[in-house]
Amino acid sequence: MKKKSFLAKLTGSREVSLLLVLIVLLIVITILSPTFLAPANIAQIFRNNALTFVMALGMLCVMLTAGIDISITSTLAFAGMTIGLLQKYNVIHNTFLLFVIGTLIGVGCGFINGLIIAKAKVAPIICTMGFMYIWRGMAYVISNNNWASGADVAGFSDFGKDGSPGPYVILIVVYVLFFIIMKWTRFGRRIYAVGSNAEAARVSGINVDRTVISVYTIMGLLAGLAGVLSVSIYASAQPNMQYGKEMDVIAACVIGGVSMNGGRGSVTGTFLGALIIAIIAKALPLVGIDAIAQNLVKGIIILAVVILNVVTQRMMDRQNLLRREM
């Protein structure tokens, strides 16, 4: 049996390729900004991008079924605004209950998305585009031109304040949980099966509609959780919170090797993709790139990593084809 070359090993795994990109990126940034890898700075990267990390897992599940959800930050705003107002008007101040309420709102939003996509056969991009406006509109309606300030959420914001372990605990728990679910459970295998070939999955006895509804419900749950986290981390609730950030979540998944056609992607790759997005966002201002040019540089880096992913996938497919022909 022919032994694989070092290059073949590197190009035989998207995760390894991403790890190499991450290492190179960190080396370059550290040269330009020597204090970048300070522990306090790394902690800030995870805390400030916790919402992207959390929602990327839900987007992974959705994209594995060949779907997409662009309403996630609107769901986040609706859930976050609700729990912000509950505190502002002294209805509820219990941290656990606020997390439960926020995530349940997200579950409801995600379930409705999934139900319409699965049962009415509406294209995911069209359905979630409509709900992007609906859920954001709901956030504005319930706010009634009000917002929750730092004083309104003073006790609750302790959970996500700088130095608190809260956001990091949530990140660890959700990533460990999803790694187990996607790698070793029947439900995880069903998600991959539906995305790979929905008709074949249906013939094999998988309830495709139920699986699709489930992944959008999971996405909603994580968006609702992110909404609660946003209020706690940033100590405020406004209807326009995290506007446009759904693109970072989708980019994290695409960079992480999740296929837009479904059936391909991993929790590890998604984590690395979200980490690359987070590092870029933190590094660009530190290395002296003007605010006007930051999106340009960010886009170039993302495109370069995606192209690397495509090349890696083609090499993996070619190697698999050669093995079958032998």
C-alpha cells in the first residue's frame, strides 16, 4: 500500500487545511501586533463573538439539509428585546427564567420557519427572507420606541460581563453537545442523509419533513439563546441589535467547509470557521487597517479561504475516486 505524502495528508482534510490557515493567520497578525495573543485578548475574541459561534451551529444543521436561514438575527432581536423589556418593566429578573423565555421565543420562530419550508415547500431563502422582516418588525413593535439600557438589565448583565465565565460555559456546553449529536446520534445521521439525498432518505424510512422542521427549530433555539446572550454581554436591548450579522454566521459555516448543497460539514470545521471570522474582526483594527477598508480585506480573506476549501474538497474527491478505481 502506497504511503500518503505529507501534502496529501494536509489536503485530505478540510479541518487540517483550516487549522493551517488559522496558524498562518495568527503568525501574520502576531508579527503586526505582538500583543494579539495575550490571554485577555483571546478571551475577548470568544466573548465578543459568542453570538456568531452559537448561531453557526444552528446554521450548520440548516445548511446540512441544503437550506439556509437569513432570519436569525431578527429572531435574536425579537427574543433579546422581549427579555430586555421584561426587565425594564420589572416583570422578571430571574436569569434562568429569562434564558428559558428567550430560547422558547427562538424555538417558536424557528418552528414556524421550518413548518412553512417543509409543509408548504417554500424555498428556504424566500421563507426566511420574509420572516427576517417579520421578526425584526415584531422587535420594533414590542419596543414601542423604547429600549432597555444598562441600568434596566443591571443584574442580568452580570452573567455576560467582562470576566464572567457565563458566555464561555455556554460555548463549551453547546459545542460539546452538538459534536456528540452530529457525530454519534441517529438524529445527526438523519440530518446528513436528508442533505445528501432527500429522496433516498425518504425511501429509507427517514421522515424528511420532521427533520427539516427540527433543524430550523434548533436554529431558532440557538438564535433565541444568542439574543439573550447579546443582552447580557452588551448590557442593552434594542430592536436593531446585531443587524446584518447573519452574514458572518453564514460565512463562518462556508469557511468551515459546510456545503451549500447539503450533506457536507462538521462541528469542528464550523468552530474553526467561526474562529477565523472572529480573529479577522478583532485583528483588522489592531493592525492599522482603516475602517473603510476593513470589509474589503475581510472579504478577500474569506474568499481566499473558501477557494482553499474548494481546492481541498476536489483533491479529496479525486483521491477517493482513485481508491475506488484501484
